[in-house]
Amino acid sequence: MRQSLQIVRRSIEGLGSYQSLALLAVPVSLVEPLKLVAVFVAGKGHWITGTVMIILAYAASLLVVERLFVIVKPKLLKLRWFARLWSWFIVQRSKLARRFAAREKTRSALFYGINRTRLQRNKRHA
């Protein structure tokens, strides 16, 4: 089993850039619409079926698409337009992460500052 997976991985790594892109497009084009269908099914009142479908779609996305992307990413980065798009995405993700981290620090400081003030007031009135 392990040896056959290594053979498949080596054959995928041997593909060209656009072939890798096409290979990645196949599972993405199957999994992503399935997530929308699952939401539709849940919205029609079949929430257990919809929830199971969403879980399975996300599991397929994580287990297949993500692993396949890791394998073909070096080939995709050879495409100039993909490399620029990927760089832009990484920069935007970093900016967003910093923004949320700063917001969380502010919230924590405000929360603990307010609680400390309340505790001090309560001690004085007790």
C-alpha cells in the first residue's frame, strides 16, 4: 500500500505545471460544489444528512485536495501568474492574521482592565 502511494506521488510529481493544475482542479471541482449542496440539503430540513455531507466534504477537501496541493505546489509556483497570486494571498493572510492578533490583544487588555477596575471598586465598597 505504502509503496503504491509512493509510486502515485512520484508520477504526480513528474507532471508538468498545467497538468498539475488540471489534476488539482478535478477534486476541487467535485468537493467544493458538494459543500454547497450539503448546505442546500440542510436548509431543506434534512439537517442531519446535510451535516454529514458537510463533514464528509470537508474531510475529502482536507485529506485529498490539501495533500494533492502540497504535492503539486512546487510545479504550480513555476507558473508566473500562480506565483504572483499565491504571494498576494500569503501577504493578505498575514495582514489579516496580524489585524486579528492586534484586535485580540486590545480586547484582552480592555477585558482585564475593566475587570481589575471592577474588582478594586468592589473591594472598596465591601
